[in-house]
Amino acid sequence: MSNENQLSRAQSRSAARLAAVQALYQKDMEDIGISRLLIEFHEHRLGAEIEDNQYAKADRHFFDDIVMGTDKRRAEIDALIEDNLGEKWSIKRLDKTMLQILRAGCFELLARADVSTATIINEYVDVAHAFFDEAEAKFTNGLLDAAAKKVRV
């Protein structure tokens, strides 16, 4: 694979991760069915232009895998997140967007052995930066790193 193709693949996966977090947030807020949610994102969000903003082309297969896998393994993922929160924290206290970032990141740690731990953590820290300040990005880094130490050898 050429450097240009690798860069393009990395960018489309980054876009897929960001879109997956947005889709998971929407599913949590609206309790929309997965099939309908995926269709909506495929037809109206991934790579679309909305209000003069051009959304990056996202790897649809990768996006679908993250959204469907995170939804399917939600109880397992939430337990992993809960296990890595501080004593005074519970999953219910987390910001809804932060929760989706952590869920998607934990899903990849659990299910995507083809993606390095460092890549997963860095990518979701970048997603956190899109929504939050440095403190929350560091929180994302710390929690995903702790989770990785439990689920990856």
C-alpha cells in the first residue's frame, strides 16, 4: 500500500470513528434502531456536505463495525468502563458524548486486534479534543490506557 493510500485509509478511519461516536450518541438520545441509524448516516452524513461543511469520507465498513459492535457489546463495554473509573465515579456521571467516545474506544480495544492499542487510544483522544478541552482528552487517554491493560496482553 502506498503512503498516499495509507494516509487516505487512516483519514477515512478517523472520520469513521468520529461519525461512529456521533451515531452512538444519537442512538442513546433517540433510541433509534441500528438499521435506521446506519442508513441515515450512510445517506446523509458520511462524506456529505451539511450547512457548507464538507464531512470527510468515512470508511463505511469500519463505521458500521464500530457502531454495531459497540451496540451489541454494550453491557460488556460498560462494565469495562465502570471497572476503570475512579471510586467516586459511575458511568451515569459521565457526559453523554464522553461515554460514547469511551464505548467506541473500548469496543475497538476488545474487538479490533488488527488496530494497535496506541492507534486506538490516540484516535479517541483526538475525537475527545473535537468536543472537549485538554482535561477530558487526558481522561480519555487514561481510561482507555487502563482498559487496554486489562483486555490486551
